[in-house]
Amino acid sequence: MATLYISEYRNLTQDAEGNLVIVGKEPAIATQALTFTTSAVSSPFNAETRYIRHYSSAAAHLNFGADPGASVLDYPVSATT
């Protein structure tokens, strides 16, 4: 069984000069660890979520929306080992 880890963020980080860095500002407002074999649906994101970070222990595909079943045609995610 594989796991997809999702961190949800409200804002991005800024560097010392005040420039935005494309990295979620910690702490995350919510996190999820979603186990999957062939298909799984995460919990709904926090209403304040504007950015996410994700990584997976196995190759996967992501889809976002009201009915987010993903297929091989959707956003691919490589396994992080």
C-alpha cells in the first residue's frame, strides 16, 4: 500500500528581502496522509487552503475538483524514495 502526503498552506514564504518564495509558509494549516492502492479520495481541503505540497511513496495521478477521481490522463506524481 502506498501513501500520498498532502500539506495545505494559506500563504507563501518570503525571503529576507520580502520577495515571495514558491514554498508554503510553515506551519501548514492542515496535513493528510492518504493511503492508496488503485484509487482514493482525500478529505476536502481546508477552506483557507490556497497552495498544496504533495509527495508520494509510489507513482500516482492527481485530480482536483468536486468529483476528483484521477486517471492516467491526470496530473502525474513520481514516487519519492
